[in-house]
Amino acid sequence: MIEKLQKKLTLLLSSVSIFLLVFMLIFPFLFNKNSIYSDMRSSLASAINTPMYQDSGSYAVFQMMFDSDGNIIDTNGADFFLDSEIKQDLISDALNKVNGNSSKFYSSINGGKLQYICEVKAPPDHFDDEDRNKSMSSNLNGPPTFYRVAVTDFSTEIKNLNNLLVLLVLLFFVLSTVIILFSKYFVKKSIRPVSDAITSQRQFISDASHELKTPLTVIINNVGNIQKAISKNSIQTENMDLFKKNINGIDEMSERMKQLTQNLLDLSRLENWQDRKEQMERIVLSDIANKECLYFEPVFFENNKELEYNIEDNISVLGDANKIKDLISILLENAMKYSLSHTTLTLNKRKKDIVLSVENDVEKELSKEDTINIFKRFYRLDESHSSSGYGLGLPIAKEIVLMHKGEIKVLSKNKKVFFDIYFHI
């Protein structure tokens, strides 16, 4: 499902991006082409609107005047880019197109390399009566029609436009490849939280099933033993101890399941921020920390361990007192479970943060993987899952910290583990 979603989003993002890329590449090309053609035609129009003997415009323009029979009457300008054959081709092309056009039109020959403008014109000033009579005598149908053509070499511009087009096509393929790769990376990164959530959900179901399997198996077996004894009518005094053990096992496993389901419910509420709907209030964090440490001090002593606490007075935060108690309790229980002999809790102000730190010595330092996974649900440092608890305490602690807009970090060095909680003032 995730792979299909990733492919669809990649295709959609790539398509939109490539469409915009095409627009961004075509627009400057067409704009540049239109500007060049406009400048060229402006030069031709300027040339044809001036006397034959005057030069005009930024392009090298050659002009000819010829009659309807193709006889050249007058010329002006440099014709280095024309030979006699091309001139005749130009005259023939203009005469073929003039009937279907207005008295002035633009056209080209040689694949657009020669651009010209043709216009029906009056004969030049030096065209005297003798020349006029010769033209009329050669045209039996009446007086001749005169045409004036201004032509320029446009081959360099055509070449530049073709080179630009090739460059833009290459740029299109390169950028399209980059867009596809980037889209794939961006989509993969964007849906990673969704993928992680699905993976986490699957892992949660698997872990929760595993944790529930053991107490359920014990309960089912104990109930089965009791049912067998009842069915055989063997309820006697000597079997009472067995009944008591079975009933105690059912009671203990039921309590474990109750604790597990309660922890899961608390974690779910915290993750969904349900408890944030309650009104936060100003609480004295120093007093709460002191009370929790006083409560745990004899518990540590009973386990032949030492709890030391250094708490700065009159430190207060905006929060939920019960959740803060749960947070400190979780951290101290975790420290008591894994510490060798000594645990230290400190609470003080550091610049713009209130820092609650729990430090304890350990037999083996945490690996980098442990520091990353330690806040995941059902994760425990002992792979055998033989210790008590379900691996939900630290995930709950993390959600409580996030609920109070704080930050929790874990660090392991010199055979010690440090849990630092930052409440931003």
C-alpha cells in the first residue's frame, strides 16, 4: 500500500513539476525568438519605407526594385550574401506570393535564412520616360507593376535559435531526470512518518499480543486445572493448595493484564493529546520532586541501593501535577531497576530551561541503538523480556514531557545513564 501510494505521489509531483519546467523553458525561447524576428522585421520595414539610396536599421539590408516580368530595375545595399541565382529565386518567390497577399507582406527563402519584405511601389525618381516606355513595350497587357523588396541575411539568427533550442531540450531532459529523482526522494521522505506509523502499529499489535499471550496462557491453564478437578469431583482438602495456587495465578495474571491495558490506555491518551484539554496550572516542581524522592528513598534502601537528590527550591512550571508525578516516578523506577548502587536526581535552572536530570550507574553502557529505541513501546534493554514491566514506562514519560512542551534526552557514558528533561520557560 505504501509503495503504491509512493509511486502515485511521485508520478503526480513529477508530472506537475515537468509541466512547469516545460512552460519555463518554452516561454523564454518563444520570447527570444519573437524579439529577434520583431527586430528583424522592424529593420526591413524601416528600410523599405526609406528611399532606395539610404541605409536604415541594424541589419544589413539589400534592396531591389523589379517589375512583374522579373526585370531588376534598381538595387541598393550590400549583396555579399546573395548571388544572381538567389536573387532570381527571391524575385520568383515574391512574384508567386504577391497575388495572394496584400500590397505588403513578409516572407523568406532558403529555409528562413533569407528574410524579406515585398511591397508594391511606384518607380524610383530616376526612372525616366524612356525606361518607362521600354517597360511598357515589354508588357503588352499595359503598364508594368513595380515591386520593391528588402532582404537580409538571417542565417546567423536561425543558427543561434537552433542552438538555443538544442540546449533547452538537453536542459529539459537533465532537469526532468533531476525532478523525478528529487520527487521520489521528497515523496519517500514525506510519507516516511505514515510508513513509520503503520510499521509501529504492526509492531504494537505484535508486541501487545506477545505481552498478553503469557498471562492469558496462565489463566487458561489454571482455569483448566480447576475445571478438571471439579469434573472429577476431586475437591478434597489435599487439593486445596493446588486450587489456591491456580486462583492466585489467575489473580496475578489478571492484575498484570489490568496494568498493561491501563498503561496502553494512558499512552494512547497522551499520544492523542487528550489530556492537554485540561487546564494547565502553575505547579511547584521542586515540592513534587522532593515528595517523590522521599517516597522512593526507602524503596531504594530496601534494594540495597542509594538515592541522592539535589533539588533547587521554588522552581515552578505550567503543567499537570499528576502527570509530573508520574514522570518522576517512572524515571526513578527505571533507575532503581537498572542501577547498580547509586542514583542521583537533580533539579535546577539553566539559562532559559528548567532541567530535571536522573543519573544512575549501570553495568553496561547503552548502545547508540538503545538510546534511539529506548522510548519505543515495549522496548526493553534485556532481550529476553525476563524483567518485570512491559517497556511502556519510558514511552509514557516521553509523551508526558511532550505534553508539557518539553524535551527529553538520554545519554550513556562512563558506565552511567543520564535522562535529562528540559522544560522551556
